Amino acid sequence: MLARKEEIYEYDYEYEEEQKLPEQERLEKKAEEPLFKTVLNTTLRSRCRILFLVATLLAMLATVGSGISASRGYTLVEVQRQADQLEQENERLNIEIAKLRNPQRIKSIAESKLGMSVPQKTYFAHENP
């Protein structure tokens, strides 16, 4: 069985109307019409807008993220600097403690300020039962 695809033809009524007009009017009407008909593809335009908005949003997020990470980096450097200063201060205090605990210093303070002296001889008493 043979089948033939049904073809649908649209009849151009405007063309028929134009053919009834005199030649001069047809030429004037054609001069008024644009050479190219512009067909707006609104779906493509809306997709481009969405793509542009998404790209803009991603760029903004990347910029904000970079700013936050840079800020955190500066904060980290500042904290490390403070830690180094505290370590140096701790080392200085440890040296000062060692100087204050020096037995020679303690002896000189006891002799000069407190009037104490080291005994020259030491006697031990021993009891017999």
C-alpha cells in the first residue's frame, strides 16, 4: 500500500490583494516595507540574559571569596607576628629569671642588704650517751 504524505499549503492572501492593486501602488507599498523582516527569538534572548546573570553572579562570588581569603590571610600573618613577639618576650623573661636565681646574686644581696654572712667554721656537737 502506498501512502502519500499530506502536504499543507498556506495560501498567501496578501499576495493576491497586491496583484489586484495597480503597479504604482504596489511599488509604493513595497518601498515602505523593510527589506528584511526581523524575527525576534525571545527564547534565545532570555537564555542569553540568564547566562549573563549566572556568569555575573559567579564572578561576584569569586571576587567576594578572594576578598575573604585575603582578609583571613592578613589576620593569620598578624597572629603569627604576635606569637613571635610573645615567644621573644617569654625567652627574655626566662633569661631574667635565670639571672635572678643566680647564687652569687643571692649571696651578695644577703650580705649587703640583710647583713648576713657565711660562717667561717662550722662546729658539730656530738653527744655521748
